[in-house]
Amino acid sequence: DDEFITRHTSDGFNNVSETDFDLIICNPPWFEHQVYVYAGLADEILTVDTKWRLHKRIYPEAKNFLTNGGYLFMIECKFATNVDTFDTDGLELVDHFDLLRETTTRNHMTNLAYGALYRKTNG
């Protein structure tokens, strides 16, 4: 039921007016410089987050859009960042894990991905 789901495509939170989310799922660009991924015969140029400008906004701004105890789930690249890379003040790390699982279809992106789950703290 889409009644409880709101989807936003935005540059950070620029196009988001609601401020009471229980869960925010974010999959920002994974690299701060141009990267080429070779997948079979096709080359892909991945979107970049130059100098981590978007990441440096998402983490501190997310708490302004979450309910108390709300969650931020970030999908990141384990070869570019880790859970200590960005300032997460006001967000508590609940768990982080490799997204490549037995049940996951293997491809060049799932091999690189990890998930990090944060909870908004009252502080």
C-alpha cells in the first residue's frame, strides 16, 4: 500500500518538505571522483559526489527530517567509505553489513555495497 510510502528524488533534502519520516533510505553516489566500472563488455561511468558534498549534507540534515527514533539507511561502497567517514552527530549507528548475501543476485554493484543503519538520537 503506497499510502504510507513517499518517494523523493532530490539533491539531498532540497526538494523535501515533510519532516516526520520514520525511515529514510538513501543511495547517494558512491565515489568522490570519476570511476569506471567494467562489467562484461560494457563500461559504465558512475555518478560522483565531488569532495563528498552531498554526503556531508545528508548525514547532518537527515536528523531534521526524521521522527524521534527514526532511521536512516544508507547504501554505500565499502571501497570508498566506511561508517566512520562522515560526521553522524545526532545519529547512532545501529548496524552495518555487507549487502552481498547468499540470496542476493551477484553483480558488480552488490560486490561493492554495504548498508549502514542509523537511528536518530534525542540529543
